[in-house]
Amino acid sequence: MGYVKLVFFMIFPFLCQLSLSFCSSLSHLCPKDQALALLQFKHMFTISHDPSDYCFDITDHLIQSYPKTLSWNKSTDCCSWDGVSCDETTGKVIELNLTCSKLQGKFHSNSSVFQLSNLKRLDLSNNNFFGSFISPKFGQVVVYSLEQRGLHTSGRIHSNSGQLEFLSFNRIWTQLEWLDCSVNSVTGPIPSNVSGMQNLQSLRLSSNHLNGTTPSWIFSLPSLTGLELSDNHFSGNIQEFKSKTLSRVSLKQNQLQGPIPKSLLNQRDLHYLLFSHNNLSGQIASTICNLKTLGVLDLGSNNLEGTIPLCLGEMSELWVLDLSSNNLSGTINTTFSIGTNL
Ligand SMILES: *[C@@H]1O[C@H](CO)[C@@H](O)[C@H](O)[C@H]1NC(C)=O
Ligand SMILES: *[C@@H]1O[C@H](CO)[C@@H](O)[C@H](O)[C@H]1NC(C)=O
Ligand SMILES: *[C@@H]1O[C@H](CO)[C@@H](O)[C@H](O)[C@H]1NC(C)=O
Ligand SMILES: *[C@@H]1O[C@H](CO)[C@@H](O)[C@H](O)[C@H]1NC(C)=O
Ligand SMILES: *[C@@H]1O[C@H](CO)[C@@H](O)[C@H](O)[C@H]1NC(C)=O
Ligand SMILES: *[C@@H]1O[C@H](CO)[C@@H](O)[C@H](O)[C@H]1NC(C)=O
Ligand SMILES: *[C@@H]1O[C@H](CO)[C@@H](O)[C@H](O)[C@H]1NC(C)=O
Ligand SMILES: *[C@@H]1O[C@H](CO)[C@@H](O)[C@H](O)[C@H]1NC(C)=O
């Protein structure tokens, strides 16, 4: 196999010289219907006059903010468009990354983006996709001072917003692995009748105004590794997870109640567990120490009671532990700092 590949790459330049069409067929990949769907999508939104040149992603990395779709046009291959990635062999669009693209407008269920059936990664975070209209009366004040970095939306005031209902109309994104709509001013509940996204590995909807209970389809996703629903208004209990591959779960800053799900205590690869600023109750089971890979455990500002599992002091990977503002008793011998601000 290795030989065959090597030979191909060696003769590739000759093929290019011999047959221009062979090479152009490789560089012009984007099928027409995909380009059309993307252009339709582009025209559904306006570019906001938000003066900030930067935004922060979920892990607080600074990202330059600029209107990526402005340069999209018919004269170039859509696979070369900013934010678009295609499958190397089929040319179908597999990734759309429009984070921090100053897009503004409503996301309808008939959106052409639903025609991109091969989409694997969709990053729409840090836009105002769902806000239909920003009243000039309220204005839009974007203050990205260092102090406010943690609260992504703190400086933004949106008067009217859209919802995530379009997700329930989706039947075509069966290959979607990554969906990020965080920091977008979405309101209302997550639809409960979403199906067909069984390959979803990462779902990020943090820093919106979502409310209602967290629907069961999320908890039954078999390959889920990352779930970010922090900084919303979700209420009700956290259900048991079907996935055993969770790595990062953040549900902090909501109004969730009930116990910490047991299914979280036998994950093999859990690194981050952030549940602070909710109303979780019950005890912290000592089996939490079975989570050998856990690096961040943030359960602060809840209603947890009982004793603090002593074994927490022996967890070698743990570098942030916050159990403050609960009704917990006991001490642990540690070499790390307790109450580190997340
Ligand atoms: C079309 O796209 C190309 C590449 O992104 C860009 O250089 C060019 O300016 C665009 N043309 C128009 C009319 O926007
Ligand atoms: C989208 O692009 C930004 C950088 O511009 C990157 O940080 C982010 O991880 C990308 N999203 C996905 C889903 O790959
Ligand atoms: C999509 O739906 C919206 C709202 O229902 C409607 O205003 C718009 O005309 C529709 N667009 C197309 C292309 O059907
Ligand atoms: C999902 O539920 C919403 C609200 O109950 C409803 O409007 C929508 O038609 C449902 N979608 C599908 C595809 O059944
Ligand atoms: C969710 O918020 C909307 C207002 O944005 C409100 O009308 C609705 O009652 C809320 N639902 C729940 C379950 O809290
Ligand atoms: C927190 O949950 C308890 C039940 O565990 C309930 O009695 C209490 O009202 C809740 N507090 C808030 C602020 O929702
Ligand atoms: C804290 O827990 C103790 C039992 O461990 C209980 O007696 C007490 O009422 C609890 N306090 C609050 C404020 O919930
Ligand atoms: C914690 O440390 C103190 C003093 O360093 C020691 O007396 C105590 O036995 C330790 N407790 C545990 C549970 O290891």
C-alpha cells in the first residue's frame, strides 16, 4: 500500500502537467447544490455592526471576530470559502465554522443549511443568529473587559431572540458530530423531539437564555463526549447518561436540582465536571474518586450535604476543586488549593 501511495505522489506532478482537467477536478470540488445552499444561508443573515474585533470561545480563547461570509461568492470554489471545509474525495461540505462571524438574523427551520447532509461539524457560536432584532433603544454594549470574560454575554443586551426549534425539523444531519450554538441569545427550551443526530459527540449551547428541562435525547446520545449547557436557565433534574465516553460536562449556572447522576461516576475519561451554581442536592458519593482522569471538579454553590469524600485528596489529576457554598462537612488533606475560582 505504502509503495502505491508513494508512486502516486511521485507521478502526480506529471499527471498535472499532462492533464490539466485531472488537476482542476481535484481542486474544484464543491458540488453546485452545496455552494447554492451556502449562498442562500449567507443571504439569510445581515452583518452586525458590533464594533468588537474579538470574541471568546467556550474555553476562553481569544478569537478574531470578522464577517467570514462576506467573501463567499460564485466565482470561487466553495470549498475554499472562509469557514467551509469539504470532504477530500466527495467534495461535500463537512464542516461549517462561522464562529465570531458577526452574523445576525433569524434561523428558520427551512434554512438551506439543512441541505448539507454530510455536515460533521457545525460551529455557529458567538453570533447573533437567533436574535431577530436588536432594538436601538436597548442598544448593544459589548464590553470585553478581562473581568467579564467569564460571563460571555454579560455585556450584550438583546431585546428579542429566536429559538432552537429548527433542530427538531432536522432529519438530514445524521453525520453531525459537533454542534456549537453557544453565545447566541437563543431563548426557550431545547426541543424534546430531536432525532437523527445519533452521532453527536459534542453539543455546546452555553451562554444563551435557554430554559425548561434538559430533554432526554441528549442523555441518550451514545457517543457524547462533551456537553456544555452552562449559563442558561435550565431547571429540573439531570438525567442519567447513556454515553460512557464523556470527557467534559458543564451544566453550571442553571437552576438544576436533584442528585448528581450516578452514571457520571463510572466514566472512563471524564476530565471536567462543572455543576456549580445550581440547586443540586444529596451527597457526594465517594465513588467519585473512581474518576481517575478528573482534573476539574466544580460543585460549588449548590445544596449538597453530607461529608466530603476523603479520597478526593488522593486524586492525582485533580487540579481544581470547588465545593464551596454547600452544606458539606469534613476536611481533606490536599496539595492543591480548594475553592479555586473557575
Ligand atoms: C470572491 O472571492 C474571492 C476569494 O475569496 C475574493 O478574493 C474576491 O474578492 C471575491 N469577489 C467578490 C466580488 O466578492
Ligand atoms: C472554529 O474556528 C475557531 C477558530 O477560528 C476554533 O477555535 C474552533 O475550534 C473551530 N470550531 C470547530 C468546531 O472546529
Ligand atoms: C422560510 O421560512 C420563513 C418563516 O417561516 C419564511 O419567511 C421564508 O419565506 C421561508 N423561506 C423559504 C425559502 O421558503
Ligand atoms: C417537534 O415539536 C414541536 C413542538 O412540539 C412541533 O412544532 C414540531 O412540529 C415537532 N417536529 C417534528 C418534526 O415532529
Ligand atoms: C421560558 O422562557 C420564556 C420566556 O423567554 C417563558 O415564556 C417560558 O414560560 C419559560 N419556560 C419555562 C419552562 O420556564
Ligand atoms: C432547591 O431545591 C429544593 C429541593 O431539593 C427546593 O425545596 C428549593 O425550593 C430549591 N431552591 C430553589 C432556589 O430553587
Ligand atoms: C445541613 O446539614 C445538616 C445535616 O448534615 C442539617 O441538620 C442542616 O439542617 C443542614 N443545613 C441546611 C442549611 O440545609
Ligand atoms: C491529614 O493530615 C494530618 C496532619 O498532617 C494527619 O494527622 C491526618 O491523619 C491526615 N488525615 C488523613 C485522612 O490522612
